[in-house]
Amino acid sequence: MNVRSRARISESAFVTKFSELGLIEPLQRALAAKGYDIPTPIQSQAIPPLLEGRDLCGIAQTGTGKTAAFALPSIHHLSETLKHTPPQGCRMLVLAPTRELASQIAESFVQYGKFLRLSVATVFGGVPINKQIRQLQRGVDILVATPGRLLDLIDQRALSLKFVEIFVLDEADQMLDLGFIHALKRIDQLLPKKRQSLFFSATMPKAIAELGNRFLTDPVRVSVAPQSTTAERVEQFATFCNPTEKQALLTLRIRSEPIDRALVFSRTKHGADRIVKNLRAAGIESEAIHGNKSQPQRERALGLFRTGDVKILVATDIAARGIDVGGVSHVFNYELPNVAEQYVHRIGRTARAGAAGVAIAFVADDERPYLKAIEKLTKIQLEIQPLPENFIAEKAKLPKPAPSAPQPQGDRNRRHDGGGRNAEGQPKRRFARPKGAPGAHKGAVRRFGGGGGR
Ligand code: AMP
């Protein structure tokens, strides 16, 4: 970190109100409308240097307010230097690893910019490309994209990156996990050299830092939580059990815990479906969200969870990545992830924006090494929660769980459901992808403030 950036961070650490950040009035109005008064630590650290045009490397988990940290100064810049949108181009590009996250980021831009006339579009795979091609014809101010579909659009000459003034790479660690490294390197080649770049990751191991160096020039570095620190407000428990006891344990815990909303993490897609089936058989309404579900199915499940109509959402890691739903009181780790960092991401889904949360892990004998790795990384020992009283008798009263279906080749022992498919629900491949993949289309160009084109 250079002297200038260090000084900037310590100065900005004193910013306690949005009104002190020097953001344009329409942004302040939008923040007031959302009821945001006080910037989160990442916002007060990042916004001042970003308004100065600096590059930024941020270590921040989801739930820290990082979307506003990059959206607010960018909207400020784009509307202060208002221009015609470049045909088949964009002025700002935000890359996100999953379609859910891309949609969520775009929605934040729309909300923060609702008193301004800037356009925002979202493009991701798994939906027809032609409508996206048409949307991009007149150009947009802000484009939020997943990497594969972005390159498809470029290859079809529907989009050029040569007018990008601000580039954001969000969730870099997840991008690498999903195998997007080659796509990112190619996108780097296509971006103009003169631009502002922002790079965010929840963790910063060497490979991620190297990727960051590729995109950034003399960045300000901000970090809102020490690397891989487990969310402090989450109460964490572990119960040792046999794999065959997990379903009954989950059902009984869901019945006994005061749950507002709970996320259940399964390591595989088939496992997630099976858990939902068994919960339903026991009279507990739940939905599954994973990479084998179509976009409309994913949106429906997420919608029911958001509105509270369904309190239990069973997810694989990748599908859960973009879920920003407040009021998640419990996270169940039905299986422990075999990558310790993933545990931090999972439990970070609860205890968002100041709330408290509970995380419960079911640990089978062969998962004990994973528990050890998690405790080593987080420097927190999970509190052991014994099996519920009368477990055997209570378990016997439950419907017999559906047997494990044979898993297709390749689903077994996979790290998560991004292993063979990328964030766009397509089998992993470098750049090409079949055109017109099935699924409903979402991703309209939206104008802030209902304004028309310029
Ligand atoms: P993010 O880390 O960007 O996913 O944001 C996490 C959640 O915090 C989102 O629901 C935001 O709407 C909310 N949020 C962001 N900034 C603030 C703020 N300054 N005050 C209150 N809530 C915020």
C-alpha cells in the first residue's frame, strides 16, 4: 500500500454519514429513500478514493455493503460526465460469477440511480442471446455480466468493450473456482488500458492477488474483515452423526429451532433434491436451488424464499452465491464443504446487516478433517451440540427417507455444483456456448428514473 492510500483510508475511516462523502444529491436522495444513513466500513473506506478515480482492491465478504461501495462512486462519475451511450458498448462493466448475483447487482444500480438518467442492462447465459443482442445495439451506461455470455456477445460482434471507463470484477475468488480464469484473461485484453478498475474478493490467496495485479494499477487496498474471518455474530454449532441420521436430524432441528428463514447447504445437486423431497414428506415446505434447475425455477424458488412463503431453501454453494435475502436466521451445513473458505461464505449468508444468526453443521466421521480445517482457518471452535433427546425414538416416527439415487458420473465428490458447469448453467468450456439455450429471458435494459434514451 502506498503512502497516499494509507492516508486516505485513515482519513475516510472518520466518515460517519453519507452526506459527508460528497456524493451528488440524487444519489443522496436515493440512499435516504432506502433508509441508509451511515456508510458501512467498506463504503467509508472505498468511496473517497474511488471518487478520486483510483483503482481499488477490496477484500470483503458479501453482506458488507460492497455493492454500494462500488456502485455509488461509479454512478456519481457516470452522471457527472454524462455522455451518449456508445452503440454496442457500455461505459461501465461489472463482472459477476453467477446470474443471481449479476441480477442483484443490476437491481442495486437501478435503485441507487433511480433519480438519474443512466441505463443498466444485465446479460448472463442460460437465456436466449438474441434479445440481449438487440438490447445492446444502442449501448448502455452500465452492463452487469457473467464472463461466458459477455464473451459470446463479443464474439458475435454485438458488444465492444473499447468504451469502458470503469471496470469491476466482483467475487474474484468464486470466478476462479468456477473456471473463469481464461475468460477473464481474454476480457482483460479487450478492455481499454485507460480505465478505472475495481477488484473484489472475499479471500485473497496468491492466485487471486496475481489475477488482481493483472487488472489494477497502483490500487488502494481496503479490507473490511481479516482474511477468511468467520462472521462474528454467527453462533456456530456442530453435531456429530452418521450420514444416515442427517435427514432426521435436519427435520427435527427445523421443527425445534426458532427459524425465520433457513438455508440448507448440500454438496451435490442430487443431494439437494433428495433433502427437499424428504422434508416435504415430513410436512416441511422447502425448495431447492442448484445448477440443474432452469432459470425460471431458480427465480421461483428464490422468490418464495424472499417473500417468506417458503422458509427453507436447500442450495448448493454456487446457487447460493448470489442470494441476498435478509432475515436468514439459520444456516445448516448438511454436509461440510471440503474447502474451508466455502464454510465462511455459507455462514455469511446469515447475520447480514447487523442481525444475529445460527450455523449448524452435521459432521459425519469422514468429514472430521474438514471440520478441523474450518476451525484452523476461522480460529473458532464450533460448539458441539449433541443429538436431540430421544433421537432414536423421534427418528423412528419420521417418514423413511428416500434412498440415495445413484449419482451420474462426475457428480460424486465434486467440490460444488460449479465443478462441471459454469455459473451460466452450461457445461464448462472455454468461450463458445450453444446459442438459444432454453430458459426464460430476463435482463432488460432499464433506464434509471424512468428516463428514455439519450
Ligand atoms: P452487499 O454486501 O453489497 O451484498 O450488501 C449487503 C446488504 O446490506 C444489502 O441488502 C444492502 O442493501 C445492505 N446495505 C448496503 N449498504 C448499507 C448501508 N449503508 N446501510 C444499511 N444497509 C446497507
